[in-house]
Amino acid sequence: MALPLSAQETPSALQRSLELPAHRSLMAKARGVDPVPFESDGCSGGLSTSWRVVADLFPDFAEVHQDTPPWEDCCVIHDRVYHDAGGATDAEASFEARLGADAALRACVIAKGQTRRDELAQRYGVAREAIDRAYLAVADAMYNAVRFGGGPCLKLPWRWGFGYPNCVAGF
């Protein structure tokens, strides 16, 4: 089941104009510089860490839902693109690459739900569509979180272009 992007996922001219100066700053800092070696925290914002705590405390939860979020590989793929700003060399390409990476993260989480739909629907006695809605809610929350808190040159470890540590001046 392919789910369409919402109107919120199409950036407005205002969003673009607000974010592009930070992409320009990042591209200036990244020009001619190799990013630091890649590292990932799994799903940022404490999601993977919290999931592990819950899994440790509740073995039944971990048995059904794993020790890490079932979409953690989606987050690592997303982190790889964020690390080097998607390989962009100009601000506009950087903006588009970030938008694409965030949409890909959302789609990956939704796809993970589809692979688990039948198993979880049977386990919890709910309709398959309920599982789809749950994963869509998670995917949308993650998308909105990275769009809000993952811009370039923010003083956050999960920002766009985090492989370029000198880009924290912002816009």
C-alpha cells in the first residue's frame, strides 16, 4: 500500500527561503573538506535508546518487537545521507537531497509496517489496516521530527550535514 505524501511534505516557498541560507552555509563549510568518519545512533532523538530500555525491561515486548526499533535500519540509511549532506555541492541540491532523504525515511518505516502487518494484526487481533495506520503515524511523526529538528548547521548531533562539524553557525 503506497501512501501519498501529504501537502506538508511539499515545501512552501517560505520553507525553502527560510532553509536555503543554512544550506548555503553548510555548502560553504563543506567545500573541499571531507566529512568526519560516519557514525550513527540508530534512530536519533533517543528513540533507539528508549526502545532498548523498554526491550530490556519487558522481554515479551522484545520477543515481539525486537531489541531495536524494527525500522532502525531505515534510520541508519537516513543518517548516511544526512552525514555528508547527500553528496550535494550546492545549496539547492542540498535542500532537495534532504527533502528526499526525509521522504525516503518515511516510506521505509511504512514499508517495514507492511512487512509486519499480518503477524502483528494476528497477534493483537486487529485489522491489518490498524497496523498500517500505526506505522503511518510513526512514519509521519519521524518525518515531521527530522523536518523540524534536522536542518543544516543546527547545534544538534543529528542535523543535515552532521559529518561537517564546523557548520554550527546557522543562519
